[in-house]
Amino acid sequence: MKFKRSSGIILHPTSLPGPDGIGDLGPEAYRWVDFLAGAECGLWQVLP
């Protein structure tokens, strides 16, 4: 049985730059998702 390979990133949104010293799902998160898409990364796991 063959499985399709994939890769991913584990990153909590508070690790992204934000206006109040912690990250959020604002413009930087959209830039991050655009970067992941450009790198053909298929998974972004957000841990608590």
C-alpha cells in the first residue's frame, strides 16, 4: 500500500507577530498561509 507523502508545520497563532505583542489571525497569519501555500505545505497544525 502506498501513501501520499505530506509535510506540515506546528505553529500556534500566538507565535506570529501581532500588534499587541502576541500573534493573532490578522494580516501576518494571512502572509504565513500564503507562504505555506507557496512552499506547497499541506498541513498547519495549531496546538493549544
